[in-house]
Amino acid sequence: MHNQAGAEQIAALKAELSSQGHKSDDLIEAMGDWAKANGFAIADANSHVRQWAEEIKQRKQAATGDEKALAELALKHYGVAAQ
């Protein structure tokens, strides 16, 4: 998954969840729905998102603030993501 494309997809998913009034508890279900709608198995989508997030953490000096926050969100580090 290309880093920019991954960030854009995660940001789009986050925006969609927010606009629909989803709670954080709905994130797994929403990701499953997103994965299915985009032709991915949920396990593959989770794996790609986690890989992208780990890459962002490794290159945090070059990553944008949004990328870092989305990576922390994807890794379920909610307190760090909120900062």
C-alpha cells in the first residue's frame, strides 16, 4: 500500500465514520464494511493498515502530523492519536 494512498484511505474512513455518527466501538465493523466494499478481505485490510502505520512510525521525522495521528489511531493508540 502506498503511504499517501493509505493515509488518504484511512482519513476518508475516519471522516465517513465521523459523519455517520459512529462511535469508536464501531470502527472494526466499519473497517470490515469498507474492506468488503473495496474488494479486500478484512484480514488483508487490517494487515495493510497495520503495515502502513508501522512504516509511518518508523519514518516519523518525515511523516506529517495527520499521518502520525492516523497511524496511532490505526494501531489503537487512542490517547497518542488524540494528542
